[in-house]
Amino acid sequence: MQEAEGTIKFRCNWQPSGAIESPALQELIQMRSRLFRMGLIGADEQGVGFGNISQREDIETRFVISGSGTGALPEIDNRHFARVLGYSIDANALHCTGAVRASSESLTHAALYECSSQIRAVIHVHNDSLWRQSLDSLPTSAAHVPYGTPAMAREIFRLVRRSKFASRGLVIMAGHQGGIVSYGESLQIAFREVEKLLSEAGVVLP
């Protein structure tokens, strides 16, 4: 049975603040709106949001990510993003600030940024058809590993650092129905990985 997305499973040290400011935000908001229109970020029939997006800032350990519970919102702005200031995968803890808490998938994004300084952006989307077609044909996490946990972060390390597929920029989350993660040197590169996968699978979206 798949878990509803949005439940934060790490210790979240959240410092509430006003809307964050970052040079990355304009591009993040534009890309997130595009993914929402395509149905790759959104909400399920029960209204539970899915999907998230992030971009690394100049300080290596910091990144800006869409907030927990924002997937269902048609329009978002800088009030709906959080800045991750630090994290510990081993301690299952994360420190963030902003008007909202960081996404429940933040440790997965953090693990990707830790894999390589060349990874500057991460997109997590959902599409059941694309997910089913891609299981095990692309780097795929173990089915028993839940999202948003240190175990998933370690799966990311295993798949990205040691996999022959690492250059493709995609990870399929077997234990998280519909979950696909793309990453790259920019948001545009990460998005092109999603577009290419859609084309290869013959999946047509709005």
C-alpha cells in the first residue's frame, strides 16, 4: 500500500519567517507552474499534493525547495518555498527557514546535491503510466524503501554514485507509486530528462 505524500518523516527544525528571497526563485516558480499545468505536480483525488522542485544556492549545503503541502496549489510564489540551511541524513534531521516547512522529500534532494557539485537542480514528479513503464529499466530504488527517509537518501547514493546510469539524470522510486526524480546541472536540463522520458514512453500530457 502506497503512503500519502506530504508526511514529513525527518526531524524538521523549522524557523518560521517571511517569504524567502533568492535569485533562484523566479526560475523555480516558472518551472513549477509548467509542471503543474502538465499534471506532473499537483494533487490526487483525495486532495493530497504530490511533486516538488528545488535548486541549489551558491552555498553548497543550501538549496531552495517547494514547501510541504504546496503540491495542490495552482499558483505559488516565494511564500511557498523554503530554504534548507543544513541537514544530517544519518540523524534524519533537517534545518530550514521560510513561511512554510521544506518538502517532505527534502532529504532526497539533499542526497542528490551531495552526490555531485554539478547537480544544481532536482525535480520530483508523479505519473503512474510513466512510472510503470520505467520501473527497473532506469535506476530504480528498492521497493521496500519509503520516500523522505535516510534509507531513500542512501538509495540515491547507491544509484547515482555507483550506477552506470548516473549520467542519465533519472531515478525511479519503486516504493513511491508514480514517483520519478530527475536532476541535472540546471532546471532546464532536469526538465529535458522528463520530456525525453515522456517521449520515449509515448505518454502525452497537456
